[in-house]
Amino acid sequence: MPTHKTGTAFTKPVDPLLGQAIEAWRTVRPTQPQMFDRKTNEYADFLFARRARRVAKHYINTAIIPMLCRKAGVPTADVRGNITSHRARSTSASQLYNSKEPMTLFELQEWLGHRTPEATTHYAKLTPNTLARAYNDAGYFARNVRTIEVLVDRDAITSGAAAAGELWQYHDLGHGHCTYTFFEQCQHRMACARCDFYTPKDSSKGQLLEAKENLQKMLASIPLTDDERAAVDDGQAALDQFLERLTDVPTPAGPTPREIGLPATPTFLPIIPVRQGPSGPDRSCSEAEPSC
């Protein structure tokens, strides 16, 4: 590449198709003499030359590129304006920056021949697909979402009793079940305060529920707050601090844990990590699978 407005002459790798096109042009183009380059005050060989004259950039953009677009059956303009030689350079830079194994900003700077990374940032535009891939790779929701088992009483649903207000959804807390419909919004879900929505498993009602035949076992995704995630990851010390902050926070039934009389060592909510499949969370995992 010859000396240009942002740097000196340099060598850059190109796609083999471009190299083949350049060689094909050289075979059909008559031999051209060296021409004076005003940027370096020296004589040089120019690729786009005809009849001992350089082909003007204006002619390339207003005649040659529109002609090639017509031959290819593509429009000569898009939402960003006319298709020009500089647009091709910008598009190539953006594709290299957003590819599956992209160039770094500094590699792209060298490839474009820029003096500073600041000039390169005008070309290195992230596409929505790249942003989506980066967001997915960050794994925020994979780290901050867990699942718990939920029992659904199908008899109550099919008979219409659920619509009439009868309980039909039971979140498995390990030591009991929570019947609060909006369980994922309850601040006490990680350490149940055992309010009126709570049913112990060892009670007659809990044993009757476990014995029901027409129950469907499902998994529900539960987003974790920073405090809850710390309790899951860091253990008892984080849980104790978490419980202390919840002491005077009302439960879904109304009373606070202090008013109910929260036990000193509450049982952890049996949360199952979400296993990510190719098309999202895998809903088939259970506590019997160690990989979950």
C-alpha cells in the first residue's frame, strides 16, 4: 500500500480473491509508466491507471462502481448513502472486527494503516449479532438464575377449582412447600420464614399432597439477587447476613420473620443450577442428575 494521508507505505494481507482479481487486471491492462506521486514526490506504479494516466477516485465512485453494481444486479445505494470505494474499506474493516475470530483493535489498526487506534474506532463498528454473542458469552443470567421444583395440581386446574381460588401450585422448599403464586418475587424465598403460605412436608396436608397421583412436577426459573447469590456461593456467613437484613421485611402473608419467630438455623432452599442447552435452559434436569 502506498503512502496515504494517515501513514507511510506498508504491506497488508488480502483475500486470495482480491489477489486473483488484481493479477487478472494486470494481464489485460497495457503496460503503464511510473507516475509522479504528490504525497512522496517520487515516481511510483499505480494499479488503477489507463493510457498513462491515473484513474480518478471521482470516476471510480461515479462511473465504475455504479456500472459494476448494475452488472451484479445490486443497488448503487443503501440507507447509508451511495456505494463508494471508501464504503468498501469500511465494510471490510467492520467484518474483520465482527468475525468469529475477530482481529483486535490494534491488529485492525495495522491492517488499515492508521497511526492511532482512535482513527480505527471509526471503522470498527460492532454489529448487533456480535453484541448479542458477547452478552450471551458474559453469562450473566446463567450465573444469576437457578431453578427449583414445582408441583402442579392438575386436578385443581381441570376442575376449575384453581380459578375459584383453590391452591394448585406448590414450590418445593425441601422441608416443605410454598403456595405463594408469585414465589419468584418473595424476598424470603432463600430462607423461608414459614408464613401462612408455607406447608411442612411432615404435616398431614403435606403428606397428602405428596401422595396425590395427578401432580405434575416441573422446574421454575428463579432469578437471584446479589445477596441470594452470595448466600448460595459463600455459605453460612453470607446467609446469616442475608437473614439479618430480612428480619423486619414482611412476608407475602403479612407478618415479618421477627413476628413469626424465624428459627436460628433456617434450611437452605434446594436450588438446582440451570443447565444451558444449545437452545437455552435445559428443563429436563433434576436433583438425581449430578451434572445439574
